[in-house]
Amino acid sequence: MAKLGNGIAVIPSARVRSIESDYPQDSDYRENNDFFYLTGLETPGASLVLVARKDGRNQAVLYLPARDTVAEKWTGPKLGPEPEATRLTGIEDVRAASRAAAEIPRYGAPIRMESLEGKIAALRLVKDGDEIARLRRAITITTNALDQAMGAVRPGMWEYELEATIEYGFRRHGAERLGFPSIIGSGPNGVTLHYDKNRRKMQPGDLVVQDVGAEFGYYTADVTRTIPVSGRFTERQRAVYDLVLATQQAAIDAVRPGTDLPALNRVARDYMREHSGNLCGAATCVSYFTHGLSHWLGMDVHDVGSFGAKLQPGMVLTVEPGIYLPAEGLGIRIEDDVLVTPEGHEILSSGAPRKATEIEQFMVHKVP
Ligand code: GLY
Ligand code: MN
Ligand code: MN
């Protein structure tokens, strides 16, 4: 309301996808992020109306569809415009959705239309305690599943088997869905940044890039671990791995209030350039670090919020350098989720080992 100043905001909920005309098999009903952020509800056909007035007579109205006993036989009980909605949301003024079209114009004629997205994005960028708790849970589910997968991976396994092992770990621990399609790229597939076909049989000596994230309570993790399928890095793989890891550590060490994502990106690229030696041939390895270092993380994997914003406590970002050498079929990415704290930062995804030797120790029983 304070950000609106004087105006009316209408935030609709998401649409149910049709089993006949859409392809809903990849995902069940997922609420519109901004609607969920403001209400905590999953209710198709609803709208939240916020009326901010200069004189302070602000109004919040939640429009919910009336219950439909026939539809409920197919899809189960729904929340109707009843006192239960007030109890769940704290919004006192709850009305039937059938009134919305007629009533919304009466809250006051807007002078101009503007998108609310930027204003809500600014709110979503700084996470409160409840949001951080959800993120912690999503990230812990993810790192536990990666730890489990590390014990299961072996040459001859298909990428999709590893994908299924990880995703079973997510669901078994309460994740509602994936934050994004799982990327399981072994050998040459590791150089394709968003490879999610996951159809190759993993070979002895391959590395496998596992870039995955469970979603819990509408917040998603985004963690990448690159591991050797046979349980041991080759000397060459380890040398490139250690450069990616040290680059990541240099960037993480620089995370604190007041800096920003472009500055962290420079820290990482400067570090990688200075420490490349001849590891990547004539060019430095920065030429093979072909994506950005960081993005915001939250309800969306690439979460909303200005890329240039100064870091403040409560913001959550990924730090994910990589080196991709297509000529060698060698791709390495390491990605962690980092919370900005008043003192600096906290790595939320430290539950999955990152150092090459720690990964090998985890997998030691796999070594032939
Ligand atoms: N998993 C997608 C990304 O790291 O940006
Ligand atoms: Mn990411
Ligand atoms: Mn990722």
C-alpha cells in the first residue's frame, strides 16, 4: 500500500491449465508468484484488490470464487468467500469473485495504468524470516538429494536415472515440485548450459554436471555440483575444477552488504583471468566462462529484482562460475546459494560437498 501511494492494484491468481488443451503434465496448479506473495493462497479464479488512498483510507479486498459442488467432485474442496479465508490470510474483506468485474471500476478511476511488477519485485528482492526459512528448507532438500545421488552415481547409469534419483529425494522430503527442469549433463553434455534432455548413458571417466533445485513453499533452490562418474577426478579435470572452485570462493568472500552483482562478477572474472595460467590454452579460462556469475534466487529460480541493486541483508543470490571446453567435452560448474547477512554472507547450500577431495571421499566406495 505504501508503495502504491495513491492507486488501485489488481492482482489475479493463476489459471488452471486444461488437461485437454494445455500440457499440464509437467506441473500441477502453481499459483501466480505475486498473488501468493501477498496472500499465501492457491486459489484459481481469485483476485486481490489493493486500494491505496492519499487520506490513508486504504482497502484490501480478496475476491474468491464461490464453491462449486459439481467441480469439487473432480478436483476436491476449494476455499470459498467465507470467514475461513479471512482466518488464513488476515484479509477481512472477502467477497465473491462474481462481484469483481462490476466493483473494481468503482474503487476510483485510475489516471493511468502501470504495471505493478517492479514494485512487488522490489519487495520480493529482500526476503523476510519466513521466506528465508522456506529457502533454507528447499536448499536443504536439494543438497540432501545431491548427497544421496553422489552415493548412487556410477558408470553405465543413464542421466535420466540420476535425474530420477535426485527428484525422488526432493519429493520424498516434501518438495512440491522442481524449481526448474533438472540439468544432468555428463561428458560432452556438460558444456550445454541448460541441457535438460538427460538421455545419455554416463561413461567411465566422465564428469556429470548436476544443476538442480527443489521447490518448497513456493521458494526454490538452485545448486550445481559437478562430480566424476567413476568417483575420481582425473588430474586434468581436477585442475580445471579447482580453478572454478577458487573463483567461486573469491566471489563468495566478496559478498556483503553494499556491493552488487556486477561487482561480484568482476571479482570472479578477474580472479579466473589471473589464475588461469595455460589451463585453457592460449586464451584465459574467462573466455570459457560463458554466462553470468549470479542471479537473484527466490520464488523464481531467476528471481525478480533489479540486477544492479546494492546487496542488503535478506537478499539471496547464486554464485555459479563455470568453465566449458567443448573441444574436450569438459564442462564444470559449481553453484551455491548465498544469503546476504549484516556481517557478510551465509552459504545456504553448504550441505553438499564442494571441494574435489570431499566429493571423492563421499564417493570413495565407488572407485573401482
Ligand atoms: N539452474 C539454472 C541456473 O543456474 O541459472
Ligand atoms: Mn543459477
Ligand atoms: Mn543452476
